[in-house]
Amino acid sequence: MGNAKKLFGTDGVRGVANVEPVTSETALKLGRAAAHVFKSRAPVAKGHGRHKIVVGKDTRLSGYMLENAVSAGILSMGVDVLLIGPLPTPGVAYTTRSLRADAGIVLTASHNPYEDNGIKFFRDDGYKLDDAIEKQIEDLVFSGEIEKVRPTADAIGKAVRIDDALGRYVEFVKAAFPKGMTLEGLHIVVDAGNGATYKSTPCVLQELGARVAVLNNRPDGTNINKDCGSTYPEVVCQAVRKHGADIGISHDGDGDRVQLCDETGNLVDGDDVLAITALDWIGRGTLKKNTLVATIMSNLGLDHAIRQAGGQVVRTQVGDRYVIERMLQDDLNVGGEQSGHMIFRDFTTTGDGIVSALQVLRIMMDTGKPLSELRKVCTKFPQVVVNVRVKEKPAWETLADVMKLVKDIEAKLNGQGRVLLRYSGTEPKARLLIEGPDAGQIKSFADEIAGMIRKQIGTP
């Protein structure tokens, strides 16, 4: 586990499967630590019997290994395990609440390749853990403080498989769509990315009456996110044009995000969806405090569109957990990221790709307008985003040449744009975003800065 004494990143524990910290040994310790923490938080189990923790996963081969390891750790602390198998991350959050469990764990590395995996946690209310609880779990893993806590005989937990978890989740998702309204007449293409949504999203859409063409719904453990899903939106865009469909829906590996495609085959990203839904909600008087939560990565055009409608956008650092924290802090109900993580708190506690898609589908059915028309509510500033693989992540202020170049470019933008630099919390990458009025100019600026980053800290 190294000497860093750090397991949790911006979205749980993540890395290459079977390499620390994503090994069966550490997963077992995390299971033990989590069971102890959640048991301590609620000394009396909900309902009858023992404390229980839900364990779900996406479709990665390494999910079998981690599922058994983390479950063994939980059981060794006298806490029961409810196994729900492959299910989208938001499905794990929902099942945790629905089954009155003490916590939920999902084994996933989201949009990362199949070689990676991760461990994410939910509280009993379906929200992600805050930093304090993560630190408690982390400290217990490293300290060995609970090493002697060893229930025996009938005090050891037992594992139970929940066979109807998929059906429960499908019904929950359908409740985010108006009763009495159907999707009849709509032709929808779905790219499940060979991930956790391969059954749930097609099932939801078909039960609501849509005609559905499904791509990449045959996971084999090694093909999750492989040239498909939300990180390859061109796949669904091409399929929409081929099928003459009304809309395309593309998920990441664990189904908590979505990218859409309009009927002309053009990508509709998270900023577009936030603009379409927030403006509709402002018009209906259902957007709390007329305020939308977005991150620093969202396009400035989103702010302009919401402001013109009498609303406002508040911004957080990158990461859906920070969006949710702000929503809870200010009691707001719509927020999300450009990448497709969107949270509609009227329906769910975390990002849910199909719930987000249904909000747009409802507006399409209500207005009779195609998605290409709806997306016109937001005129985006030209924006370039570049990812650079790096060998290390030093503080930006220590990279003098990079920072001087950024300062020079900001001066040339003269207040008509912005430059953002950050590191990915889950991958060895630096992320650069530039916005400005001239697309050609900002592309040139982005190339300059990316080149300097590669020169300073890029991988060979």
C-alpha cells in the first residue's frame, strides 16, 4: 500500500486491479473497517437482526475477486452482506436505502479500462461518504486497531443474494418519469458500454414504450468501456444517424453518467442537458432557489443562459461528490458536470445516467420538440479541453514555465475567456481547459500549454 497512507481519491479507492490498493487483501481490510465504522454509527441495526451492507459491482472481471474479498471482511465483523451483482452505481445507492441497509459498496472504476477497478461507498441514506467517514475507514485499515475484533460462532455475518435487485431498480427509475406519459413513437439508440447498464437502461426505455436499439450490451469482463460508452460518444452518434433514431443515450461503465446525441447525430453533453433541464424547471417553478450547481469545468455559456432566465449558476470544484455537497448545503435540487454526471435530487441521491436522460425525454415529449431544437437554449463559448498523461503531479505553482505561459495567454484573452489547469483525481493526467471568443486562437493556446506540460512532467 506504499507509505502515502492514503487510499481514498476523489471517488473512492481506485487503481489497477490486483495491484495495491485495489487488491483482495486491502479490499478485505476495507470491508472490515467499513463494517466497524457503520456498525458504530448505528449501534442498533435497522429493523430486525444484524447490521447489513449492500455490495454491488459493474461488469469487470476483477469484480469477482473484490466482491468475495470485501464481503469476507464485512462478514468477519458480524455484519451481513446483501449481494446484488452487476447493477449501476445509482442502483446500489437506491438498493441501500430501499433495503434499509447500513451502507452500500460498489466495485467499479467507472469509465476506466477493465484492468482498473475501485471501491466506492454509500451511507445508509444513499449519499456518498464525506471526508470524515472516509478518513475513519482509512485510519482503521492502516492502524490495525480492530485486528482483535473477531466475532465467532453465530455472531459471524452471512451473505444473501438479492435476486430482484434489477427489477427493483428499474421500477425506481421509472418513477422519475411522469405517470401516464409514455415514450411511444420515439426511436432510441442505447450504448451500454458493456457495463452495468446493459440490462437496466434498455428495460426502462422499453417498458416506457420506446423502440430501442441497443449497442455494446454483451459484457465479457474485459470489454467494459472498450471503444464504446460515454467516453466514445461518436459510437452512439454514428448509430443514431444509421438508424434514423430520435436520440442516442451513451453510458459509462457504472451508469452514473450519460452523454446524449440528438437526431442529427450531434453530441449533447452534460452542459447541454443541465441547460435544457434547468431552464425547463425554472419555467415550471421547480428549480429550487432558481439555482443550478455546476463545476468549474462547465462552459460559461451555461451561466449566460441560466442568468437570462432569471436564475444563477453556483460552481464547485470538479467531482460529483462536491456538486452533491453543495446541493445538500444549500438545499438545491439540480446540479452536475459537463462530463455527464448529473444529480436530480427530487428523484435520486447520486448521479444516475438513465434518470438524467429521462428528464430530457420528458421535455421532448412535453414540447414535441426534437433534441436538436431543445439544445439551442444554450450558446456555448468556444472551449478546448486537453488531457496530458503525466508521470507526477507537482503543485502547479512549482512549474514556473507553465505558469508563465498561462499568465501570458490569460493576458492575451483580455478578460474574454479563461484557462483552467487541474489534475485528474483518478488517473495520471493533467487536464487543461481554455475558453475564449476565437476557436482557432484557443486551440493554438491549448497546444502551447499542453506542449509545455508534456515537456515538464509528461510521460515518455
